[in-house]
Amino acid sequence: MCLGVPGKILKIEEVSGFRVGEVEMAGVVRQVNLDFVPEAKVGDFVLVHAGYANSIIDEKEAQETMEMLEVVTNPSAERIP
């Protein structure tokens, strides 16, 4: 099973011939390879797995996924309606 974590693209640049973005995921900013989503742009939300963005998602889906991940990783967390 693979787990894609949603994140928001903050910046895009080319690094050693690869399209790389600074992506904020749950408050942490990481460099992510964007070559699988060439149409992605700053401000888009993407699903990230193993350092690669593999799809673009909308903001609502990103928020819902983060809420589900919070429940799975912290079952005692209070859900916000």
C-alpha cells in the first residue's frame, strides 16, 4: 500500500535538470520532484510519495486527506467539523 501525503507547492525551480518544488506538507517544507506532474504550478496541491509528486488534487481533497491522516496517526485527536 502506498501513502500519498498532500502538500502545497510554494516554489518551483530546476535542479540538475529536474523540476523540483518546495512543498509544504503538514507544516514541513520539503523538496519534491515534480517531473510526474509537469502541469503543476505554484499554489497547486499535490500528493507526494517517496519524494515525488504523483498527482494534482484540489484544496478540499488535500484538507480532507490531512484530516484523515491526523485521525489515523492520532486517534484521540478531536475532529473539526
